[in-house]
Amino acid sequence: MARRPEPEQFLCPEYNAAHPSPGKEEVDEEEDEAEEAGLSLMERMATGEPLEIDLDTSPMLASLAPLLAPHEDDGAPEVVDPTPGSDSAAIVSRTVVLHRQEVKPEELSLTLESLRESLAAAAAAGEYTQLIRRLRQVFGSTSLLGAAFLAPGTDNANADEWGTVLDEVTAAYEALYAVDEPMVATAVRQAAEYLMIDQAVAAPMLRSHIELRQFVIVLLNPYLLDEDAANLLRKTALAVASLSDALKQVLVRWFAAWPRRHLSNLVATLQSFVLLRSVSVPSLNPHTDVPIISVVKILALTHAGNERRANAWREARLGELSDDAAPLPLTDFYNDTVNGHDFLDLVQDYETWINSSGGEFSFCAYPFLLDAATKADIVFLESELQMRQEGRRAMIQSILSGPVSPYLDTLNQLARYPNDMKKEMKVKFVGEEGVDEGGVRKEFFQVIVRELFDARFGMFAFDEETGSYYFNPASLEGEREFKLCGIVLGLAIYNKVIIDMHFPRVVYNRLCGLTPNLADLIDAMPAVGRNLKYIRDEFDGDYADLALFFEYEYDNFGQVVTVELCDGGSERAVTADNVAEYVDRYVRYVLVDAVEAQFGAFAEGFRSVVGSDAPHAAVSLFAPSELELLICGSEELDFTALEEVTRYEGFDDNDPTVRAFWEVVHEFDVEMKKKLLFFTTGSDRVPIKGLKALNFVVMRAGGDSDRLPTSHTCYNTILLPPYESKDKLRTLLIKALSNAEGFGML
């Protein structure tokens, strides 16, 4: 018979301290008996003969006794005849005899309707004893709890059908916790808690999806965060985290199909537990705290289920799925506590992650918990470590074989010196005086990106409706140029530079390994995508009238090129039966096949810098939307937040010049605000953490004059003379911002 893991691996430390475990032989014997019976302790009580519990040698079992049934306990020591063949003369103990309850199965069956009837009857009689006994039996039994709140006609053979009516479960808890008699809620909590103790040991041995229902019902308890329910949530998390991989995958499928509100509530409960645990346990080490680790593992299951929802949502036809099937946003899985500076040592966690062989826990292994800003910090940490390594390597090379050029002046130089890409970048514009402390580097990327997207080169096709660029299948540029473009993208990340890269989301999806679909085409090329969606989902006429065939046409410098989407595609007409296939093939060709060479080279260049194919590359932590945020920054121009964090040198925040400056800035339109950002920081993009994270300085520059404002982009500083009027400040500031590029104004 398979052996269960030792109970100490699963039970909470507090319980172990209060209830020392019996010897291994006793544990084995007791577990074998339970396994052979196939029933939990409480189920054995409901169906078997009276059970004798030794109060002195089995404190854990004795503590369960009050929950089970009326019992006999005379409190007097009893001398029991020694076992034949034993050397012992006698065994002294106190025993409790738990009697089998004569309860009909239908009386134990729990539905929302029957529960409400029982609550009404108990309230009318003013007597809750029978109800409490019933609740203890149901919430203390795997089979009885798993059979509670089942939908009529539930197919127990279908593992994808959880069966439990989730709305009934939450309504039942609300009804139970609203009762004036506190022992009702206490009975539910205590019985479930003892059941979860049992299941924490048994969880690795569970094989049937039916046994998962008990965990679902416990996790749906909206009062799990109450102080007196803390142990219940911890023990439930421990049990679920100990389930086999097969049953965990069943839970993932269930979470993927749950009504959105229930998944959202569960995620919120688990997220809040991490916060409550962190503030209630002094000197908590999150890397070794079993309750937090267990809850994180359940969150991983909910996130995996949500990813399934997201995929189904992306693939769904118009009106095919209800709003209740929509996925939760990524932000629901960000944990504010984990992303806080006081909770997690990010350097230690990152090092644990990259050096772990799978045995040690790290939050980097659960990237859905980390917000984009924290992930950016990890990327920058990785880049700094590698820059130091490459710097040391370059120093050794210079000693052995001569100096290595520290400057990059063209894209070709990037290709000539691929090993230098992971050193800290320094840029010098020929003929200009700028010293690169960061600002010159920012401008380099802005200029080079603008050149790459210039229509003269034809590397990318521009969509007027979205203002974004996608790879041009008719480009005359070779793969080398597209690889260099990917290198630039990777270097921008590596050197903490935000760039204005107008790619549609499909580029980031593909960099993260997602397969493009119709939703991506609608985002990248709305006119084409909407037409395809219409003929697939809404067109109700005769497809012969559309005269469509399995082929794709595009313009190649004035010449129309036709490509078959399948063998014989020019002869294969689109019909109602094959329109879905036509759309899928069309999407794949436009977004993948037609530009495979260009995108493949681009991705190769990107990965050559950030190493996203490596098993522990920091960039692999990012979801597509987060990767876009890392590269392009945020679009939220919150200048009120910037004003709140600005430092002043030579001014104070009440100076008339300062007040006039901010009044003018807040009156600017979006384009002028972007120009101000570019003028002062070298980039018109908002950092990933928002403007509130920008170290922005307004510095006094002499006295009133007609000189234009200047800036130190390396230090995010604008230098303002104390102009005599707001109008003068506005006029000169606008002139400076309109002529900001380059170092001629400094």
C-alpha cells in the first residue's frame, strides 16, 4: 500500500507543538486503517461501530470527539488487559466511546433550500443543537461536503464538471454567519478545520475530482479572512498545495470555467491573506513561510485558469461568450504586499530564482504576482550584473589583447562588436559637446528609432488608423537590418531607456510566444480585421456573392501580388462551412507567414541582448502588455503627480516663477507635455513607474533675462531664469521646447 507523507510535513507548526505526533508505527497503523476503510474519521463515525478513543495517547483524535456525537467519559482510569504476548502488565488510560448516530442519509444532504428550512425551524424553536450537529457532520466529511449544494443531474464521471452550485455555497455561508447563535458559524468553521487537517495529510493520495469539491466549498467561504478563520484558510491552502498535479489541473479547468465574480472573489481573498499574514507574523521570512507559499501556489492555479479564460476570450466569436466568462485583468494578480519594498528582498529572490534547481521557493517563479515596475527592477538588476561581468571581461581583454572601443556610433558597429552589447552603453555624437551621463544615450535611441521607422527605408508598414507599424512583407531590406532593429529594442531595455516604438500588440504577443489570432489583426490592421470578423461572425447572406477565395493579395511597390492560403487556394471558394478556416489562414499569413523572415531576424536580435530564450532570463517574467510598458513606458501623463515629487534648487515651491511654471505646464496640450518631458529627460515617454517616480528638478538659472530655459537631461533637470511674468515664461519655454533636439540649446 502507498504510504502517506509524514503528518509533520503538512500540519501547521502551532498544531504540531500543541499536539506531539505519535510514533511512526502508530501513525502508519492508523493511516492504513483509514485508507483501507476509504473513509475519513468522521465518515467512519457516521457509518461504523462505536469507536473508542484514548484521550491520553491520542490527543488529536480526542480533540475531534466533541464535534462528532454524544459520548461516554467516566473520567476514571481503566486497566485494560495487556495484549497477548506483550511484556506490559497493564495499560492505564481514559477512553471515550463515540456512538454511531442514527441519521438518515437524506437528513445529511445539504442544499441551500434545506439549510434555510433548518435555520428557520431552529430559530422558531430557539434550539440549534440538532442543526449544529448536522453541520458538523457535513462540514467534517469529505463525501458529505462534496455532495452538498450539487446541481441536479451532475455527472460525477465528468472531471470537467465541478457540479457545485457556487452561488448556493456563498448564499449558504451568508445565511449561516447571519444567525444570532454564534455556535452555528463556529461549528462550520471547526468541523471544516479538522477536515482540512485530515486532508492536508491525505491530499497527495487523493485521486478523484469529486474529492476536490470539499476544497472548493471551503475556499468559497467569504469569511476566511476573519481572525478566527485564519487557521482554516492556512490548512486548506496547505491541503490544496499538496494535491497531485493531475488534480491541480482539474482545478485549473474549473477556475477557467467559473463565473467571473467567484474567481475574482477567490483571488482577492488569497491576495489579502498574504497581506494579513505579513503584518501579523513578526520577522516573517516569505521564502520559507509555508502558509504564504501554499497560498501563492493556489494563486498560481487561479492564474493558470484565468489564462485559459483569456485564450478562450481571444478566440471567441462575437457574442459567443458572456461577460461572466471574461478573464480577470492582469492587475488582479499583482500582489501589493509582494511588490512592496519592506516585504521582499528582490536581489535575494532573483538570485534564488536563477540559481534554483527547482527546490527553493522564489516569487520570481510566480511572475503574475509582480507588477510591471517590479519586473522592470529585475530586468535592470540583471542588466547591471551582466554589465559588471562584461566590464570585468573587457578589462581582462584590454590587458591581454589591447583596448576595446567603449563607444557605439552606428548600428553597423553593434553588429561588428556583438560581445560589447552587454557592457554599459556610452554614446557620443560627433561634433557635439554632450557628455553621456544618460541623457545623450536617451537621445541616441530616440533618433535611431525614428530612422528605423522612416518610410524611406520601407522596413515597416504604417497603419493610419492606429498609428502603428508592422513588418513590411515587401521590404527590400535584408534580415540583417531587422536583426539590428531587434538589437536596438533589447539595448533600450538593457540600458533603462524608454523609447517611442509604435508596434501593435501582436509584436509583443509574439515575442512572448503567443500565437496571433483575429483579435491581434483587428488591433494591428483594424479595417482588414473588422471585415474578416464580419464575414465570419455576422454575414448572413450567400457567400458566393462575396466571390472570395483562399488567397491573399498585397501591393508590392505598385504591383499586385497574389498568394494562395492553401494548396489550390485560388480555386477554393469561401463558403459558410469553411469561412472560419479561411479567416484563420488569412490571419496566420498576414501576421506570421508573410513576415516570418523579418520577424524572425528581429526576434533573434532582441533575444541576443535580453536572452529571453534562457530559462531564467528576467524578461521572460513579463506578459505582453507588461513588455510593451517596459519598452515604451506609460501613456499616462500625470503632471500633477510630477509636481508633487519635484525638487527645487534656488527656488521653493511657493516662488512666483515656480507657480507660473506649473500653471503653464498644466495648460499645455498632450504634445507640448511630451515635448517638455523630452526636453528635460531625453525621452517623451513616461517611466514604467509613472511620473511620480521621476527624479525631476527645477533649478534657478541666474536672474531675469531673455535667455531660454535649458536642461540637463542626464539629471532630469530644467534650468529656469526667474522670469518677470507668466507670459514671458510661457513664450520662452515654448520656444525652447520646440527646438529641443540635440545639444545646440545647451
